Amino acid sequence: MPLRITQRSESEVPMPTAMGKVNEDVEAIKVEMRRLGSGMVLEIEVGDAKGVRGTKLAISKAAKQIGSSWKHWNAGNRVFAKPAEPVRRRGRRSKTEV
């Protein structure tokens, strides 16, 4: 079924119930990301397949918020994450590099 989108006056729609709700899972993941030691991997156990997908999304969001890139994968109902290796560029140096 295609989406049905309409425009309404602000007075015709209900007010939001919460303003800027913080995702507690993302905050908890960010804390653990910052505390992760060298050579270690985060392991997060989740309940089901939907939880795996949501946890991977939370890892991606948290990594973006702290300004780093992370690699994540799953095995069954466990999600693993570690900092991604820096991208190594091949080829000539640019004119701005001296």
C-alpha cells in the first residue's frame, strides 16, 4: 500500500508526547565504546532477529555520534562490534599533502 501523505495545520494535529527523547540503548553503547580496551570486541546479547537488526542500527548511530567508524557483525542472537581499521589510500599524494 503506498503512503498517503497530506499537509495539515499545526492546530489540527495532536501535540508530541515527548520532546527529544534520548535513546538509552544508544547512550549505553556509546559509554561501552569509549571504555573498550585495545584488542577487545564488544559482545551484545539480544533476544531475537529483530533485536539483532536494531542493535546493529544502534551501534551505527552511536559510532556516528562519537565520530568514529565501527565494524559490526552477528552470530545467532549475539552482536559483536569493534573499531574499524583506518582506510588506507593507495595512489599519488594530493597537492594539498606536503
